[in-house]
Amino acid sequence: SQELEQSPQSLIVQEGKNLTINCTSSKTLYGLYWYKQKYGEGLIFLMMLQKGGEEKSHEKITAKLDEKKQQSSLHITASQPSHAGIYLCGADLQGAQKLVFGQGTRLTINP
Amino acid sequence: DGGITQSPKYLFRKEGQNVTLSCEQNLNHDAMYWYRQDPGQGLRLIYYSQIVNDFQKGDIAEGYSVSREKKESFPLTVTSAQKNPTAFYLCASSPRSGGTGELFFGEGSRLTVL
């Protein structure tokens, strides 16, 4: 089973709509990272969350960390075609000396 | 400009052949990583190195080998022992050793076994 579970695995939304992607850990989180990837390319760092309750925003993307639930959510407001791609969460987990990744969420924006 | 360079971007190999993927960084980062990406499975760690001349196996090291002779370079060899080598390979680096922190990724190398 995955140590980091992302949901949904795939998401299709109409341009201009809001959306949320979740990332849930089975272990204690020591740091949570969100990345975006366009197909066939490398990952681009979006945001890092380290403290429970922390919330960060970059343009129309907001990420929150819920320490009690061991979960992070990524919220996009008024989605645009440029938001399309694969979103991956990565985490420093208890006992791990490496970054563990979720399976990714493929986001499609329909015009 | 500082960054991570992977080469080649696309590579085709016949079964039974070894192939080496290059990863070079000029960010002066201590830690370097190799991940494999398959559809629907996210990224899985192959090998990582936190310092020159030292490296550790990740979750799926079988059939792969690495070296870290220089701080800037962390090449990955996909050997003929790797049973399903067709995948997208990503190299990353981090300024922090003994932990993780933000990873900086290369553009990836797509290996196809014919």
C-alpha cells in the first residue's frame, strides 16, 4: 500500500471552476511538498508545508496542512488551462531519510 | 544558469544491453536522487547519495547501479538484470544531506527497451 495516498487520481474540470486535491499519509508527516509536472517533463516545486495548520498560496493555488489528519490539500481557484498537468505530493515521513511521493493526480482543464 | 541536466532525453535499448543515464548538477547540492516514474504509480526511489563516494539503495534498486565520484555527477546504469526497464527516469538534488527538503528535478530521461 502507498504511504502517501492522493485523491482523486484523475480530475477533469471546466475552466474557471475550483478544485481540490488531497494527499493523506499513513505515517507522521515532517514536511509536505507539492510539485507540478507536465507530461514527459521534470517536476516543478510549488510549495512546502512544515507545521500543522500552515497554509501557503502561490497565485491561485493554496495548500494547507492538517497535522491531526496527516493530510494536505491543494486548492485551485478559478482554474485555467495553464493549471493542467500532474500534481504530486511528496513528504518527509517518520523514519524515512528520503522523500516519499504519492501516485499523482492528473488534472485536465476543459475550455 | 544553475540546474540539473539529464541526458539523453530519449533512449532506446535492446534487451540484454546495459545503458547509462547521465545526471549533472551545478547547484553545489550535497544530496542526489534517482527516481523511476511509471503511469499511475508516482515516483519510486531507485538510489540516493548524500555525499560523494557514498550512496544507498532506495525502494527499487534491483537491476540498477550508481556511482558518486564527483559532487556534481550521479550517473545511473540500467543493467540487463532489470526486468522491466522501460520507464521515465528523474534525477533530483537537494541542498540538504541527512534529510530531504525541497528537491530540484531534471527534465527526465525516457528509456524504451525494444
